Amino acid sequence: MAEQRIVITIDENGKINASTEGIKGEMCLDELQELLGSLEELQYISKTDEFYQANELKSQNKIQNKKQ
Amino acid sequence: MSAVVKTITPFINKEFLLQALDAIGCKYTLQGNEIITERVDYYGNQKFVLINGRFQFQHDSSANREQYPWRNLNVKEYKTVSSFLVAVESKYHYFYNLKMEELEKQRQEEERIRLENERKAFVEKQKESIIAKAKEKGYSVKEENVKGKVKLVLVRNTY
């Protein structure tokens, strides 16, 4: 059993900061896109080495998007 | 022959006019649409009467003379009708401007509150949308408030 964890912080202006743990490769971005909607206004993305390891159990991505 | 005529500002607002009279120390009584002052000339109390949307000052036309025999003059420094009306006008402007400033501050405050509410509503909607989608996808959702920020911790177990 593997745990998938997403931590999302919304600041008082609506800016979002999100990070994932335990979601493989590109799936973590897909998951965030589904939860947060459009990621077109993405301001920053940081991919860890794990992100590129498709079979790795843990991948961590941090994204921060701009408020509309 | 030519002439130059200058009028004072029409007193159209009763509230400002009363405030102006108070400010210069002119006592008065109210009677319907009349503001009756304690300045008494030959014909009786001088008064402001609402006519055609403005308070017109009714008085003995001779009361513009410095040596006019007043029956009662409650504000001694304004011995002529003109000087009295100029003083009232000055205070009338003062209270009018004060009210305008107050309304402007009030308008700005209302606008600030409206924008603040708009922002809060947006953030709330954003949060609710994420929570709903997360639950649909099988995540358990824990919500915290950290230093004014909303923190959502979504956890899901996969096999």
C-alpha cells in the first residue's frame, strides 16, 4: 500500500503552492492539473530527480501558480 | 451705466445651513420651512425661508447699514446683512466640504470592503473546488489555517 500525498496552500490572495509526494513521474502534474484546473498561469515548477524516474515510488513536485 | 452683481451661494441644504448658523453663534428656531433667527430688524425676526428649493434670507433691506437700529442683534460682529450672510456662506461651504470628504471616505471604505469580499469569495470558491475534486478522486482532505493561509493536506492510499 502506497500513500499519495498532496499538500496545497492557498494564500490570502488566492495564490496556490502545491507539492506532491508518492505520485510517479508525470502523473503528479496531471493530478495537480485535475485538482487545480488550468496550470497555464504557472509561475514556478521545481522537479526533483525522482520526477524523472518513472517507476520511482516517490516523486515530488512543487508548483506555484499565479492567482487569476 | 453698467453693474456688477455678485450673489452668495444659494443655501439649498438645511443641514449645512443650520450647522453654519450654529458655528457662527446665531441662535434660531425652526418653524416648518422657516429658520427664524434672533436677529430682529424693524419688521421682526430675520429668517431663512425655503422658496423654490433654496433658503432665502428675508430681512429689512435697510439692515445693510452699519448704523442700523437693530431691535436685537445676537451676533454682534455681523452688523450688516451682507457681512452676516458672507459669514454663514463661509461656514456653509466648510460643512458642505466636510460632508463631501466624509462621503468620499465612506465610498472608499465601501469599495475597499467590496474588493476584500470579492477576494475572499474567490479564495473560498477556489478552496471548495479543490476539496470537491479531491474527494471525488478518493483523497481524504484535512484543512488547516496557517498564518492566514489555507492549507489542504490530501492523502490517498493506492495498492
